[in-house]
Amino acid sequence: MGVFEVVELPKGRKAIGLRIVFKVMTRDGVPVRRKARIVAKGFSQRYGVDYSDTFAAMAHPSAIRLVLALAAMNN
């Protein structure tokens, strides 16, 4: 699809680290939901050296349910 391109790291550069961020959502002090996401440690990046474009794929949950329902209907 041409979204990503695998390339070698430039000499003298290290890969950008990742971190998992956890969040507990509470209602009246009682945990009701837990969420986790992976984030890049972007503070070590420099525009033009480490990246030139930014892209974040977002899919609304209702869109995902629609696609799964259509797939289930059409086997």
C-alpha cells in the first residue's frame, strides 16, 4: 500500500525508543476501565534529521464494527 518504507538507520543514530502508557478510568473512585497505548519517545527526534512527515492512523470504533459486520455478512 506504500504507507511505510523500511530503511537502514543512518550511521551514528539510534532507534527511537518506545514507552507503554497506562491509564485507569474511574467512576466514583472505582476503576471501570483500563487503557494502554504505545508512544514514541519523540523528544529525541529532530525535524529533517529523524523525520520529515508525520502520520497517525485513526479508526473510529463504529467504522471498525461496520467493516467487521460487512465481512461477516459476506463470509
